[in-house]
Amino acid sequence: MEAKAQQSQPQAEKQVGGMKYVVSFGLMLVLTGLAFAAVIMNIVPQQWIIPIILGLATVQVFMQLFSFMHLDFKKEATIVTFMFSGIFFGLVCAVGVAFLS
């Protein structure tokens, strides 16, 4: 009886893990739909379209990194730290260049 309980536990974990991918994919489709709707329906003022699309794309990139690419804070703390610091410095440089021009 214990063997059956132990065998069914990994099966339940696989189902929960699979559902995580489906939910993440669904959220990414919703974000893509929001970006598309913002452009097509003229919901957002013209000067805000590109920043909103870039923001939604950034959210999608991080969702893909952490759900589909299995990036984990606990296991790859150094990689995640360098990645976030690189993104931060790149953002600071981009904002600085935008204000200079």
C-alpha cells in the first residue's frame, strides 16, 4: 500500500508541473493579446505604445526564463544576479542616452 502512495506522488507532481507550463503559456498569450489590442484599438495614446509593448515584452521574457528555461534563484543565484545587474546597467545607459539626445 505504501508503494502505491509513493508511486502516485510523483505522478501528481508531474501534473502540477505540467499545469504550470499551461498557465504560463496562457498568460503569455494574454500579454501578447494586450499588446496587439493596444495598437489596433488605439486604447493607448500614440506616444505610450512603444514603452507599453516593451514593458509587456520584458514581462514575457522573464516568464519564459523562469518557467520554460528553468532558471531558479536558489540554484543559479550567481547567474541570476549577473543577469539582473547587466539588465540594470543596460537600462541606466539607455535612459542616459535618451536624455542626452
